[in-house]
Amino acid sequence: MSAMLSRSAENIYWMGRYLERAANLCRSLFVAEQLTVEIRGLAPEQAVDFWSGFQHVFPDSTTTEAFTDVDEARMFGLHSYLLGTNNTLSVVSSIHNARENARVIREYLTREVFEQINECWLHLDAGLRGEERPDTLLGQVQEAVFGIGGATSRTLIRDEAWTFLDLGVMLERVYRVLLLLRHHIPLLIRTPSDVDIPVHHAVLRAVLRSAGSLENYRRVQGVELTPQSVAGFLMFNTQTPHSVAFGAAHMQTDLLEIERDGVLTESARLVGRMVSQIRYEEQELLGRHDFAAVCGGLATEVAHIHESLTRLYFTV
Amino acid sequence: MADRFLNPICGTDVGIADICPPVGLPVMTLAWKAAEKGYDEALVENDAARGLYRSAIDTLGGLDDDEVRRRERLQQVSLVNQGITFTVYGGEEGAERIFPFDFVPRIIGSDEWASLEAGLIQRVTALNLFLEDVYGDQRCLRAGVVPFDLALSRSDFRRELVGTRPRHGIFTHIAGIDLLRDEQGGFLVLEDNCRCPSGVSYVLENRNLLSRVFPEIFAKYGVRPVDLYPQMLLDVLKFAAPRGRERPSVAVLTPGLSNSAYFEHSFLAREMGVPLVEGRDLIVENDQVSMRTTRGRQRVDVLYRRVDDEFIDPVVFNSTSLLGVPGLIHAWRAGNVTIANAPGAGVADDKSIYPYMPDIVKFFLDEDPLLGQVHTWIGRRPDEAKYIREHLSELVVKLTDGAGGYGMLVGPSATREEIARFAEAFDADPGAYIAQPLVEFSSHPTWMGDEFAPRRVDMRPFVLYGESIRVLPGGLTRVAMEEGSYVVNSSQGGGSKDTWVLAEELVP
């Protein structure tokens, strides 16, 4: 196949976004579960805060709830973000949408990729019918999502379809990491000095694990754990696959792959600007007091990149 | 000798035998029962296997019922995981269903297939000559072979296309001819499908599935492969490309995800390595068809369309269609794009043209038909309409433009109320119906979850018309899953089987 159909490019891009979103949510729910076990006896309000963070990182109009009780917050988080069919960002909605997109562009996928997506959906379908407990289901789905990633990276041909898939994955990843940082880092920075250090560290570790980066952080940064170093790592490290810098650089490479006739497209220009900002303005960005605004501004940039891709490639 | 590529840390070498342990000594626990009525494809009266089936039945009979159930579960899981589905209309809108698969293969010997193949080639040749004539000189109409008014009044006759001749004169590049066996075991044509015959993806997937789940059944047979179909189809489509297009660009045109055969559209596009497009992906400018791609518009030369004529071009046909491409027919008439099958081909498979097929074969080829067909009464003939009306309870009555088992009455198994309701519809427009006797068509052993039982089967071989006419060795065998049922359609709960054509006339 030569150039892709615009509609198929859009489908595969969205499939990537939905799969990444599902993977991200599964991991974050898992982390929230473990953090709750760890700190509920010591600082229940921080456990509640962490669960409430879902509404900021995955904001959906149907999920604006305020909680004070850990169990209520946990049950709501699990049900709304795992099996919430009304929540457009939930795992079940994301996998359902990924599968619908996969069905439409099945000719671009290998049998292995489609089977893995389908299998993941079947787990969730069983969950919707009440055949599995949410915690068991979460484990199964997380494994299945990893299976999809494995099948994708091991079997798909690296053509234009792959590039759009990767763009979707990276854009979604960068966007959610920015929202994760925007919500959690300012809270952690503001934490008073008499803070319970073990709890504080547990929450920082949970932030890193939500972004799939705890072990990578340890290898690079060692044992030191501060909100600033966590933010710096997840924002600027170019080697860890869930950082903003890594994702933006990947998007830049992807866009170079599909650039039209060597002309710098609007999307490529926007991504290029973001990459430069991250590469050359690290200290300035980190040093600013309004870190939330920095993350928010970059997230808006990501939204513009998405709009530009849609204009340029999907609505020809 | 130690395997040099074995990871020394992981150590143990797990072989296929550990994953799928060998079956123990054969235990004949499962009985086979021949059909009480009609021809049994695999068994004779005393429940003994016919020659071709001996090895397959011995192999399956050698498995105990637990093992058969285990394999059946594997098969189900595989179907579900692979999403081998069709979409059901009505009721639960857009619901995906698994097409039930029965693992007992249907086996056809090479000699029988050779004569069947010759008959199919003859029939598809005649169908195409008829189409070329109907939209051309209309010699066969003038000669009275088919009544003028009958042919020209069919809803699938496209007046707008009279005078057009597709490249090489081929209208129906892909045909599916539905066959059944009568009580004597001879094949009869039940109907022709010249528009968008579906089902071939299941032929390929069934073979794939059976060879994975029951590989040992194949051991003593030389089964002709079916996986060459996508290449055969692509060759046919390229052959049909507009003149002067050396490297034609081919696409499959689908109505979209909610179409019942979407799985197949996607499957064929994937297997041929061509894009699967919808109407909204295409644009016609200056009588050239292009698709919208990420690098701008790219020309399309051949469309394997799976969209009915009615919806293919809102400028010429149904003006409300959102599935089609405005201007497509004009581009086709200008010779800038090939549409396969050609628009207007549906007139040849209209159920009221079917009774004339033996005469059509004779007229165009000056040969006797090699394939028989089922006697048919035509509702538009007053005396035959009267006969149909008086014998509704004994006949199978069908709408001439119906498909998929809809708008059909199976008189002998219908209730009094169903017959009365159908009679009302028939009286309102007898010309819209044809009727046939209930053929006691053949049965085939089928696994019903705890036993092998006879179930009725038909068969749809696929015939491709390109540089020459070729028949895929096999076809879609559909099976009625209900005891005593004559309805094999997937939309009505039917299933399918792998159909084997043997390479040599070898009795294993």
C-alpha cells in the first residue's frame, strides 16, 4: 500500500490514543490501589486526594465528584474509570473505542494485534456482565493491554500506518503526563515541611509509577525523591519512554516520516517548537513558581498539535 | 545434541507435544447416524462411512467425547478471539455474531469436482453473455428466450446502463452459485449470485481453523488449498482494469462497519493488500475516481464493490444514498474506472430469470446445461400463480428480489397462520414470487455438542472471471443447525463447514 486513506490514518491514530489511554489508566488504577493499601492508615486524606486526581488527569464531564472517605473514593474511581460505560475516558470505553477503530482498519493490522485487542475487550465484556471482580479484572486487562503493545511492536510493519499509530500513542502519553504533573506536583511542592516523609515519598513514587517510570527514575536519579526532581525527570529526561521530552521527540520523528514533499507542516512546526522549549528552557520552566501553568500551557500546545494533525491529514 | 539456541538459564525445551498432548488409544465412543431422509453426504444406510469419508470418520471417531469437546472449545475461543463475525440486522442493531463452524469437513472427490467445475464455468459464461446481451443487442430477448417484459421489468435491470459494455465484456467477475444435492446425490443449482456474493472469507478462515484445531484429520487426504483465492481475485480485478493502466490501483468498496459482511470486506482488502474504502473516501472529478489519502488524492482504477447498485451512485440511482460516490457511474461509463461486479449484473440472478437459465445456456453456447436446477413455478404466469396459491403448504415460495432467507415461505414446515399471512402478501403481488418444490436436500454429519447428527447442507462455490474462468476448489458449505431445518442462512442461525476438494481420486 502506498499513501494511507485519510480516514484510516485517523482511525489508527485514534486506536493508538485509546490503547495508550487504557494502558495509562490501568496502570494508574493499579498504583492507586496499592497506594491506598500503603497509606490509608497513615494519611487517608492523601489517599483520597490521589483518587480524586483521576478527575484531573482524565477529566470527563460525568465524573465530577468530591470525596472525603477513602473507600468511597476508591470504589468510585474503580467503577467509573475501569468499567464506567458513561465515562468516555474509562478503560472500558477506551478499549471499546480502540476495538471499533481496529475493526474499521483491520486490513492494516496483523492477526496478532487484532486478536490481542479483541481478547482484551472480551475480558472487559465479562467484567461488564459481572463475571469478574474489578481488582481481578484490572490485572487481566493490564496484562492484555501489555499483550497488545507486544503484538503491535513485534508484528506491525513500520509504514505510514505505524507512524500514525505511534503519533496517537505518543500524543496521548505526553498529554496525560502533563496533566498528571499539573495536578500532583504543585500539591506535593506545597506540602508543609512537617510532612510525614514516608507518606510524601509514597505519593511521589506513586506519581512516578503512574507514569511507568519509577525504576527508570531510580537508575538515573538514585534514591533522592523530591517533587522537583520527579517533575524534572518526567518532563525532561530524553530516555525514559513516558517523559514529555521523549514523547515530543518521537512525535517529531514521526512527523518527519510523513512530511509532505519535504515541506515543514504546521504540525511539525508546532512539535518542533515544543521540543525546543523542552530542550533549551529546562531550568526556566522548572524554576517557575506556577508549575501548573507551565504544564497546562504545554498541554494546550499538545491539543493544538492534535487539531493540526486532524486538519492536515484526516480531513483531506 | 543440545540445542545451541536454547537459553541456558531457562533450560527446559518445551515441545509441541507438551502443549498438545497426543491423544490416547482410539476409543470408539461417538456414534454416527445417517440421515433418515434425503442423501447423506458421508454415510450410507447402515451408518457406515462412504469411501471418501472413511479416514476422517475413523479419526474423529477415535477421539473420546471429552477430547472432541476440548477441541470444540478451542475452536470457539479462536473464533471469538479472532472476531470472525457477521453483523445481524434488526433486533439488536449492529450486533456482531460468530458464524458457527462445524468441524466435520465436507469432502468432494476430484472427479465429481471436475464435472461440477465444468458446469459452473459453463453457467457463469452463459450468465455473462446474457448480461452483455441484455445491456447490448438484446438478441436473446428478441428471440423470445427470455420474455422482453420480464427482463426489462426486473428491479435490478438498470435502464440507465443500456448500451454500456464493461472492459472485456465481463459483467460478473465474481459469482457465487448456490448448489444443493437432491435425493439421488446429484448437484442442482438453487440460485445464482451475480452481484456481491459473500462468504468466501469464511471458506478461508474455516480451513485455517480446522487445520489448527483438528490437524490429524488432514493426514490421509490431499486437500486442494483455498488460500490462493485473494491472489486469484486480485488477478481478476487487475485484468479488468481500464485500458492503458499498467499498474492499476485497486480498492475494495464497502458500505461500512454496520454491513453484515464487513468482516469479509476487511478480510479481502487485507489479504489482497489493497485499501478498504467507503463512499466518503472517494471523489469523482473530471470522470476520474480518486481516494482521499494523507498525501492528497490518489487515482483509483478498479473498485471491487460490495455496495449494491441501488446505493452506489446517488446521481444515477438512489438519490438519498450516503454510501455511494456521486459521479461514479459516469466515470465507469467513460471507461476510467472498473466496477466489479459491474452495475446492472443483478438482473441475471433475479429469481424470475433463473427458470430460463437452461434456455439461456442453450441459446448462447449451443450446449446442454451441465448442471441441473430445481423446477420453478413463476408467479407472473397466471396459471402458475394459481398453482402456487393452491399449493402454498407444499412449496417453497420466494420473493424474486429477496435474499438471506427473508420474504420466504417453506410451506411444509410453516404453520397455518404463517401460510395465511403469506397468502395475503402473495395475492397482493403474485408476480413478485416464484415457487419451487421442497427439495429433500442432502445432510451431513455435524457435531451437535454431544453427538454427531445429520444436518442439511448446501454449498456456494466461488467462480472468478478474468483472463479465464476459474473456480475456487471448495466453497462455502452452509449447514442448518436445527434438526429437520431446511434453512441454512447465517442470518437465520445457520453455520458453516470446511469444504474439501481432493487433489486425486484417492480413497484413503
